[in-house]
Amino acid sequence: MIALARPRSVLRAFLRAEASGGIVLILAAVAAMVVANGPLAALYFAALHRQLGPLSLLHWINDGLMALFFLLVGLEIKREFVDGHLAAWSDRLLPMIAAAGGMAVPALVYLAVAAGEPGLARGWAIPSATDIAFAIGVLALLGRRAPASLKLFLTTVAIVDDMGAVAIIALAYTASISGPALLAAATLLGVMFGLNRFGVKALWPYLLLAAGLWVAVHASGVHATVAGVLAAFAIPLEATPGAPDSRRSPLHRLERGLHPWVAFGVVPLFGFANAGVSLAGIGPAQAAAPLPLGVAAGLFLGKQAGVFGGVWLAARYGLARRPAGARWSQVYGVALLCGIGFTMSLFIGGLAFSDQRLIDEVKIGVLLGSIVSAAAGSLLLIAVGRGSSRPLARS
């Protein structure tokens, strides 16, 4: 057995911070629902739609601050694929199969429920994303009832899932392209990779160019948050296989510095700004409308079927082993937790639809599907879990 966690590994710090950030995100979502349905509701919605320069406050949060979230996502993806737990193909296979199933099946479930209504097929990707912070936060609340290997599995599936979500945003939700702006973005990105190639380790040139890249991508028609992921791939990483993470590595330094701000600031603010929906006049009939029902069914039914089915098929045909020390019932419990879509699902919902009524229906579906998935996964893991203090390990 080879220990997964290296001394001072960024993964353990990531899991701890992600769990805490997930709990803060849960509180932010609850606060948004309380405010949106209380005496401050009018002030809440007016503030979100207040124009601040060229964009509303809501758009500054979703297009601007969330670029930092996607920058962090890109840093995590690059670290895991270059110098982490997805560096070898044998390590990538199981989470890639699980994530692929966990994206395809929810989309099919959504389309089966909602595609019959005109215009709703555009939302097919909404239930395809897993909210890593929310899911890890729920798993952290369960303590030792889930083996540590399942936390690693959930994290790696969510990271691969994020890659797919970014690709979907770039390809499926880009209405029109501005050639000159896209050329400017490509030039700035090329300069960043050139700095990397010539061994520039200072972070400030990359960050200045990343800001310009955001402006260019925003003007190009591609969603501006994609700039965050592209910029992350150009940040230099000093690989240290089997050893502690290098303190000189620009990527590790930026990730450590950025993570608390994103986990405890950007993502909870996004949740507070996007989770609030007025429940006035909403009853069982409205919640069972094709759009919210399709989103909720995709998250709850599609995610568990896709993720668990992917793991089972991979193990059945000898492609990969299930997470070390975990029983099938526990793997199923984590597959249920993958149905917590929240951040990414709300984000994609805002791209898929412009009608506020449909956006509110997306929010209802995301909240229903995520809450049911969180509750079902937690109850199952509590019922079948046993104390475990095993370190992160793999065979």
C-alpha cells in the first residue's frame, strides 16, 4: 500500500478547507432563501440587479468574481494531473469513468423529463455538475462514517466533473464569437505560456496578463469565467513526485493564497446571490413543472445512476478497483452526494436561460435535487458507516 497524502500535501489542506467552505456555502444558501422570502426581499433583489458600471452586481459576481473560482478550479486540475493523484492513467480511469457517467446520465434524465417543452432542452447540462464544496462539506459532517478513500474519490470525480463543466460552458453556451477579441485572448494566453517556457516564476506578470485575458474572453463572446481556467494552465508548477509540495512552485503558492478567499468569500457570495428565490405562489404543481422536475430528477436519479453505474462497470470488467476500504453501499452513498449540484448547476442555469421565471424554476429544481441527494446520501452513509481512521491510501 502506498500512502496517498504526502507531507504537507495540498490535498489534505484542500479537503479541510473545502469541507469548511462547503459548510459556509450551505449557510449562505439558507440565508439567501430566508432573505428572499422575508421583509428584506425587495431590497435583496433590487441590490442584485443594480447597475455598477457596465454590469449589474449579480453579473459582476457571476462573471467577475467567479473567474477567481474557475482560476482555482484550473489550478486544482493542473496540479492533480501533473503532480497529484491523477498523474497516472491508472489513477485517472475510475474518476473519469464515474464522472462521464455522472454527466451523461443526468443530462439524459433531464431531457427525458423536460425536452418536450419548447426551449427547455437548452438546460440539459444543468444537472450534470457536482458541487465539490457542498458535497465535501456534507461528507465532512459525517466524520468517520465514510472511509478517507471515499473523500479522495469524491474529490477526484468532482475535479474531472469540473473539467467537463468548463468544456460545456465554452462549447454549448457561447452564442457568438468576436474574432478580434478571441485573437487578443489567444495572444495573451500565448505570452503567458511563453513566460512559463522561459522559466519566469514571479506571479505578478501572470496575474496581470490573466486580467487582460478575462477582458478579452469577455469581449469575445465565450463566457469570461473560462479565462480563469485557461490562465491557470499557464501558471508554472514545480513537480515534486513523492515529496512535499515545493514552496517555490508558483502554482502551489497561488493556489494556497487563493483558496481561502474563494472558499470563504467568492463561492458563498455566489451562493447568497444566486440561491435566493421567492417561494410566494409556488406549490407542488409549480415544483413539478417540467423544468424544475427535470433538474431535480437529473441530480437525484441521474447522478447516482451515472456515478455508481460507472464505478460498478469499471470494477466488473476489471478496468479499475473501487475505492480502498469502502463497501459498495458506501460507494453508493457517495454517488448520492454527487447529486448535490448547487454552484455549477446554478451557474449553468443562468447561462442556459435568460427568462427570470425559468431561472427561478432552475433554482427550485437545483435546491430540491441537491437537498434530497444530500439527505439520502447522508442517511445511507450514517446507516452503513463504521468508524474508520484509515489514511488516504490506494493499492
